[in-house]
Amino acid sequence: MRLVRGCASSHKMFRCSFICAKNSVVSFYKIDATVIFARLLSSLEPKINTSGEEKPYTNLCPWKSKRELTEYLLRNTIYNENGLIALNKPYGLGIQPPSKLRDTRITTAIPNSENYTIAEVLPLLGNNYGVDRLMIVKSPEKYSSGITLLATSNEVFEKVVKCKRRDLASVRLTSKYLAVVVGQPKVSLKNETVNYLLVKSPDGKSKQPIVQDFTAKQIGSEKERKVRVAYNTISHGSSTCLVEIKPSTTRWHFLRVYLSHLLSPVLGDNLYSSRVTSFMGVTVAANPFNNFRRPQILGQEILEVLNVSPEEEHIIPCHIHLQEVVLTSFHKNKTDLTILAPPPSYFQWTCEKLNLKIKN
């Protein structure tokens, strides 16, 4: 196995319903005003004095032009051999320009950012790498950071795709993510297969991805897949954790949905964190069709540590980072290629403030 460790430059960058499963049948228990009460408490809490304090979430995307973005990505090149290039993609950088057909409601505030994508700067990157063509093979989504793989030819592109297909056909999980989560996962260490369903809302107006235990009786779903996932809680803080997670897919925001399923939503996740709430001091699962895409509500302890006021919660980035990718039997001698990427500076800063230790 060949190991490649990234050395990229660091840059500053009323009503809720609770779900429980009984005899494999999903039931909903409605509790009024919980979310509103939480918001009221937040509004009554004193504002944090942030004068002179470091605020790394306000400059996550420092580039102001395509050329500046290109230079940033060149400095964050962590592998470049034999037609395969790996970048340590920053948070907030999209892959392709958004389609008009895509759901434009999936938005997260990124202060002082320009809405560029990797695809838009591929020609500039190619010129700097001295290649005629670059193709995106694999990348985390816009609101995650980490390893992005580029190929300089169809041959290399297909070679990487074949590696990933072999992994899907086997039991090997070859992409490892780091995530900062709020709360404590149900279990610290687990390797399991779950049902991942796309389920219509009761009113039929929307669909939501739902994680369900593999042995549970399935609820109605138009689309369904089995997902293998392994996770490990590697560091505990007083109100947060750092987890390693290896999924067989990230489709339909699987990482965010799965971690919320474990009652430990990702820090900065404004899409699915509303699936977890607290009732009489107990963390419980909320109806996934209520309060969808509601901004995450964090406790005062976390806000103070991160130097963020309740009005600024929306600027906290989603803390998911693709740290490791293994390409099985990639080399001519059939050995693996392992690529590593360090978390971005804001991610490391967050972990330091929350007393979470990242493995070297």
C-alpha cells in the first residue's frame, strides 16, 4: 500500500413531533411549542462579547476571482502523479454550476464568498499543471471539505471508477470522513447495514431521506437502498464529539441524515439537525417532515466556546471533511493508493476550542 499524506497550506477560512419505533412500526408523538420555547430562551440570553476575538467562520472562501481560486487550489494540491491529481477542496466550493432543476432551497450562509465552482476553473488548473484536459472523478459536495480527485485522461478516469466499483461490490469501505457532531452518538463504535429510503411526506408535497434499521419493517418508499456504514467516536467533548465515518455512499446527504439518526447531528448542519431535539432534558428524534431546513439551534455553552452569538449561528460551517480515500489495487503491482488530506484550519480551530483531538 502506498500512503500519500497531504501537506496543503492552511487558510483562514407549535410544533414538533417525536418518533419512536415500537414493534417495527413508526409512530409519531406530538409535543407543542418545544422549538419555539428553545428559540425564546435563546433570544433572552445575553449576547456574547466578540470584540477582538478570533472569528474563523467569517472568511472561509477568501478568493475573489477565478485566478485567486486557482492559486488557492494549486497550493492545496496533495497528490499529482501519473495523470491523477488530488486537491484538498475547501468548504463552500461547489463542483458544478447549479442546475435550474436543482433544489435551490439547499443553501447555507457563507460570509464574504464568491459563488465559483471547480468546473469553472478546470481550464486554468490544467494550464498550471501543464495538461490539456482535467475531469472531476470524485469530490465532496459543496458544504463539505476534503479530497477531490481529478483525472487528466479517460484512461485514468476509468481506472479510478473501476477501483470504486470493486469496492462497492465488496465489503470494503474506502472513504473516511471526519465530522464534528453535537451530542453523543447512541453507540461509540458500530459497523452496520441500514435501509436508506426516500419517503413522501404525509401531505405528498415533499420527499425526505430516512435511515431505518436493516431489520425493521419498511415504511412506504419510492426509492430504497442498502448502505454499509462504519463509524467510530474518536474524541469526546462536554457537549460535542469527533467521529470517523466510512459510508458506502454519500447520496441524498447520507452522512448528515445518518448522524442525525444517531441523535448526534453534524455541527453546522442546517438541513437535518432539526430531526433531533430535546424534551424534558432527553435527546429525542423529531418528525423529519416538521421544521425541515430549520437553522440549527445550539446550546449557549457551544456558542460561547466558538465565539458565535445566537444571531450568527447560521455562519457555522457544516463540519464534514473527507480525510482519506483508498484506491484499491490502483498501482500496476496491484497495491493500494491511499491519499490523506488534513482538515481545514477552521475545522482544526473548532476541534481545539471544543477539546476534541484529531488523530495524526
